[in-house]
Amino acid sequence: MEFETVIGLEIHAQLKTESKIFCGCSTQFGAPPNTQTCPVCLGMPGVLPVLNKKVVEFAIKMGLATGSTINRFNQFARKNYFYPDLPKGYQTSQFDLPIVEHGQVEIEAGGRKRVIGITRMHMEEDAGKLIHDDQEPVSYVDLNRTGTPLLEIVSEPDLRSPEEAAAYLRKVHAILRYLDICDGNMQEGSFRCDANISLRPVGQEKLGTRTELKNMNSFRNVQSALEYEVRRQRDILMDGGTIIQETLLWNPDRNCTESMRSKDDAHDYRYFPCPDLIPVRIDEAWIEAIRATLPELPEERKARFMEAYELPEHDASLLTGSRELADYFELTVASCNQAKKASNWIMTELLRELKGEELSTCKMGAEQLGVLIHMVETGTLSHKIAKTVFLEMMASGKSPEIVVQEQNLGQVSNEGELLALVRQIIADNPGQVAEFRGGKTKLMSYFVGQLMQKTKGQANPALANTLFTQELAG
């Protein structure tokens, strides 16, 4: 029996506001535990929340960027559940009247493009954080994160493979970063994802029993967890078993899912309209004012890169995958005026050396890379030597000119100096010279290679070819 995979993602994006959603406490990451709290975010008796206007603006911005409907009338609700990191015993969220609905995102995976629907986006407050002691059977509660504003983005169950899920996640992540409303740091928990996954026989409309995956803090983990769950559910169904609806945790050390808790079809939560917050009413003038501030988004920038810089679609897609990388590329091009060369250096050398780290960790400026590319194109450096210079620039942040000077890596273009070496090589290789003059012209690379060895790769290759051609013609 063939099965179809059905996946839906719930993304929690922590919004880049300076203060929390309902109080003035700082949202800065990394402060000592329980130092960024107040009676409001701790839910003390008699306090009242005040909505942060910036949170509403950011939610509208994301809605506009995804072609969604902005609900002019929306309201907050209390989502009731009890957990040690939730001091009020409920989470202030949105339920039946969210701020954003019915959007879409275009993705590309497996060689084809698909449009993935967004069911809704709603504003809510984050919970605190439990810190488990590795030595003792105790846990500590840090409430600094309590009340930090979140935008929950819920997709339609439109994703049909783990690869599509990862592509969708990356696309939403890129849009949030382009809008500058979320820093997208998965390690710090400011961009989190829960995945619902089920299998059903091909052709069946009814959805299968789903499981929910949590504890995935990287794009790779999301895809790996979903791939494992597809295999696990398929094996159970092929053996005639039944999928249990439950919440699972991904264990990246063991590369498997582990049961966290069972989950029946009844609602786990009870929602009630929040009596402390009035409904949010949004007028057209505000929406249009926010629309006017929207930056060039990934798809628009990709199209411009292909047209203005004449880049292949593959290059343009990769370079516009993040705002930072796209900016870096354009600054590099401005410095060297060689778009395809800049693209090649960034996609191969730069990304390889970053090893998955953020571009912000790179010591080498985009303008410096542009200068290096220009030095190669003008014959100041050979491509081989340029790679050596590049690695030093990545390690030290020094300019290419300084690296070349300090390590004496400049290209040898002195015709008299090279001519003497060329004549010596010809004299030392009479057999190869006879073969070359007999028509075996491919030996030119052999002669140039010999010269490169003698000059430690610093000979000007164009001049070397010219000199060998002249001398061998005689």
C-alpha cells in the first residue's frame, strides 16, 4: 500500500520588540534568571495588561508580506492550562478572532514549486523556561521570557514531505528576517516549530491519525524528525497496527522520536475572551501606512537578481535566502562589478568556510571580498593564490592588499623574470617540446604548470601562456 504524507507546521516567532507584549519589561536575551519580570508579566492580583502597539504592527506586516487577510476586528483570549513556567495559570493568546488569516507562501522542493496555505497568525505571550538540573532531580523556573511577544503562524496541512516542510520553514524564516520583526535565532528559542504529521492511503481524503513533534531547534532537526516519523508510522501501518495520537519529542542524539504525552481528540485547553483587554480595531489608514514600509521581499529580490545581475535561478535563490546574504552579495558586486564571480565566491568559498555559522560571525567584509575578486580579474593575483589570501582574510579580517604584502603573495608579471624561467623549462624538457611542436598542443598546460611550480603559483598565467607560445613557436 502506498501512503501520502500530510504535514502542518506551527511556527512560534518571537517578535523583535524592546519590551514585552503587555508590560514594559525588557525582552533582551541572556539576562540573569528572573531579573526581567514585574507584577504584570507575573500575573499578580490586581494588575492590568497594556497591549504593545509594536506587536500589532509586526503582525500586520507579516500578514501583508504573505498576502493574508488582516482582520480589522480581533481580540485576545485566555488559553487555560497549568504548568510551572506559566505563572498566571493561563496564556493570553488569540483564538476565534485572530489578527491574520488565509495567507500563503510559495516554496520550491524536490524540483517543483508549490503554494502552501497559512490558516492563521495570532499574537500571544510566551511562557517562561524550565531549567533541569543534570545532577539533581529538580527543575528551576526562569520567568524572564514570560510575556515576550510571539506571533504564531499556523500552516494548512498542505505539506507533503519532510523536504517541503523544511523549505516552508526556511521561507517563513527568511520573510520574518527580511521584515526585521524576528531575529530567527533557533538556538535561543526565538524561532520555534511544532509539526503535526500523519499518513493516509493514497487517494483517501480523510486524514490519518496525527502525531505532534516538538523540541526541534534547527532546520535539519525538523527534516530529520519528520523523516523518522514517516518511516515509523509507515512501518506500523504496513504491519496492520494503529497510530496513537500523541506528542513526541525529537532526540537528536539518538536520532529518534520519544513519547512525551498522549493526546486525545478533545481540546486540551479552554479558551475564554480576555476580560482585561479590549478588542483590537485596525483602520485602513494604519494598514496602508505599514504596507508602505514593506521592504523588498525574497521573491521580489530573487527576480531582480536574475534580471539585473543576469544570475541563474539557482544562484539567485540561494543568495536571497537570507537578507544578510543578499546584502553581502550586493555590497561585493558594488566593489568589484563582477556579479557572477561574486556569486561563485560567496556560494562556494564563503559558505563553505562559514560551516553553517551566521554571516554576522564573518570577519571578512563584503567590500574586501570585492577587492579580492577585482585583483584576480585584473591579473594581480592568480585564482590559486587568491584562495590562500581568502582564507587569511576569513581568519583575520585583514584586507587582501595587506595579506598579499605581509605574505609576499603578489603575482609575478615581470616579463624578463618569467622569460628566463620559460626558456629554462623548455631547455629541461626536450621530449615534451618535440611532442608539442609535433601537434600535441595540450602540453601547454604542462609547461605552464612547471612555471607555476617554480614561482609557487605566483606567475601571471596569461603572460606565461603568451611567453610559452612565443618560445615554442621557434
